Amino acid sequence: MVARVIPVESFDLVVFGATGDLAHRKIMPSLYRRWKEGQIPDGAKIIGAARSDMSRADFQAQIETALTNFVAADDLDPDTLARFLAMLDYVMIDARGDDGWDALGAMMREDVVRAFYFSVAPALFGAIAERLHLRGIADRHARIVVEKPFGKDLNTARALNRALAAHFHEDQIYRIDHYLGKETVQNLMAVRFANILFEPLWNAQFVDHVQITVAETVGVGGRGEYYDTSGAMRDMVQNHLMQLLCLIAMEPPHCFEPDAMRDEKLKVIRALDPLHPGDLVRGQYRGAGSDDYLSECGNPASRTESFIALKLHVSNWRWKGTPFYLRTGKRMKSRVSEIVVTFKEPPHSIFGESNQWRENVLVIRLQPDEGMDLRVMIKEPGPGGMRLKDVALDMSFAEALGNDLDVPDAYERLIMDVIRGNQTLFMRGDEVEAAWAWVDPVIAAWEGRDDRPEPYEPGSTGPEGALMLMHKDGRRWREIR
């Protein structure tokens, strides 16, 4: 099955930081794949902008190398690649100065969508936004895309939002979180709001608890210096995991429209109870060589967490009393992102004590094998009376929809949504600030105690304290397989 591809209108897309790692690994490969699938129209223009002094031909050669490295060989037929590279232009630009802006303005066309991707350090967001506005390069209908981190605390997030708002309206600003572009994350909304099956049970009366896990096998690697000033709480919980929590816990919006969706997510964040100190576990992988966090980050005295587990409560009518357990970490047993909704047991069992009841569990797999499974109780086949067994009603997207289904990755989908002007999967400024307002006191509390993260072995499921966080409630984490 091949997904129906709807072309977008013609556009000029300027990628600031076009010679950087993100542009090479994600942005340009995503644009190439959408071009190959026919979603980008002939005549669209992609302009790289960076500090490096190079010609258009040099930039095209650089992007050709990047595509060779980060796009599957089967997708790189010479004719398609050549036509894509012909769309590329380049301008050397000084983000904080005057050089290059007139040349960029001369490259832009009238009567097409103008989009600007800030694939640069957040410290440059304000300077670029100011020059785009004052030079008349970005009009009222232009769109800007900004990458995380959106600040490192509430104050810096507010300052960043003010810097962007000084030159662009909120409906022009696209704060990108690639987790929201994943097919399974969007299917979570479809499962909840397009089916009567789950929504009546989606509350504290029927749900025992919810787990959200994002586990990585990699360490901090070349990001060590940055990561040591951030940690798992700022790098993952404040954005990725918080967004997943919102999609699980939010009320049904009145329509599938950007601000309606984001209004409901904001309500979830504002309903979070302050975190109790006993409901937090921080960890740090400790081993030898590249398996040791202290060695990788280059700071032998570091107290930064590479793992965090939290128990949260959402104080509203739907979820009061139902705990949400979140965990994320690096150098863990396997690469897994999933949401697990565990339902309560029936109020009465008619099958006797010999049958051990197991919870009905809905597992939503975000990666690596996108899909869902629902564990239900059935009769075990064969004679010998009524013996119950739990089995999975399993759906892999690839198997259910066809292994040849063309499913765009997160960046492909999100970049095309920018061109369409669809902000549904992007964070709003007040949403970002509300998340920081909840996170800041949590970070301040452990920094005030000056405690060290609990060590855990690389390749494990995290520190012992994370297991105890659930064990003391009579629950357990779903196994990281």
C-alpha cells in the first residue's frame, strides 16, 4: 500500500545553519524524500544559509554527500537526486551582522510561501528573527521553525518567546518537537477520539496507571558538554515526555484544529501536582570508557542525570488518583519508546481462585516497531475446564497497512505541515512556559539538596531506585525487551 501524497503549494524554504549536523542528518534528507514522493512541487526553492564561504555548487556537493550518508541507497536514483540538488541555492550570511541579508532578500520570490528553519543555536533566534523582519524578507504570512531547546528554564523560555514575538505573531512560529511527528503518536489521537471503544474507559475509574518510557542505548557521545548542562529532565522530560503525557491525559478538543488541541494540552500541564521528593529517581550510567557518563561528559564531578523516573498526578476530574510513571535514560538495555495504559481489574471474578487474573494492558509502541497491542484474557485452548490466559491482540502498522506503506518520518511530516500552515503538531509559547513552570521547582529542589544521581550499569534498565518507585506502590515497570 502506498500512502496518498498531496503536493503542497510552491515555497521558498531558507535553512539557517544549513552546513550543520541537523541539516545534514534530518532536514535535507527529509526534503529529498518528500521531493522523491512527489509532495514538493517543481519550482520550489531551498536556500541554505550559513557562515561558511562557499559557492552554490560547493553547497550542492556538500548536500549530495549528506544524502549519500543519510538516505537509503535504494532511494537515491541519479536523476531524482540531480533534480533535487538543482533546487538548492546558498547564501553566506552573518546572523548577527549585515552581511548576506540583501543577497538573501534578492533570492526570495513573491507570491509563494516563505518559510525559515532556524537550525542554529537558540542564542541566534532573536537576531535572525529581527533581521528577517526589519529587512522585509519575512512578511506577515511567513513561517519560522525553531528547534529545541526552548530555553533552559522558565526565565530563558520567556525571553526566547519575547524575542520571537517582537517580530512574528504566534501563528507564524512553529516550535518543532519531532516526537509529535511520529505516526504512532498521531494514531494515539485517532485511537482515543475516533473510536468509542476506549474513551469511556479513559479515566481514573478504569485506568490503574499509565507508564511512558523513552529508553536509548546510546550515551551522550559528542553532546557531552551540552548534555551536562541539561540532563534528562531538561533534554527529554520537559518536552518529549511532557508532550506524550498531554496526549494521553488531555480532554477531547471540540475539533481537530491547532489551538483547540493545544488548549487541551495546556490544561493538562497546569493540572499537574507539584512533585513530591519521594516520587523522583535520578540516575547516571557508570562503567568504563565510553560506557561511563563522567568520562563522556568530561566532568568527573558531574551531578547531571542521564536517567530520570517520575511519578506524576494530574489533578482533574478525569485523572484524580491515577498515577503516571515516566522514565527516560541513556545507555539502557534497548531502544524503546512506548506508552502503557494498564486498566483496573474487574470488580468481581466468576472464575475462581485457580485462575490468576492479569491486567488488561494497552501498549502503544512509538519505536522501533511502531504499533499497538492490547492484552486481554481468553480461555486457554483444550480440555480441563475454564483456564484463563492473557494474549495480545497485536497490530504492527507495517503488517496491518502493508510493508510497502510509505510512512514519512517525523521531520518529513512536520516540515510539510509548516509549508501547509498547520500548527497542530507544534508547541505554542504558553505551553512551553507552563512546562518550564512545573519543571523548574523540581530541578531547584534537587540542586538545593546537592544530591548525586544513583549509578546504574550501561545496558541495564536503569537504577534500582526506579524499580522501587513502582514496587512501593505494588506495581512494576513493563520490561524493556
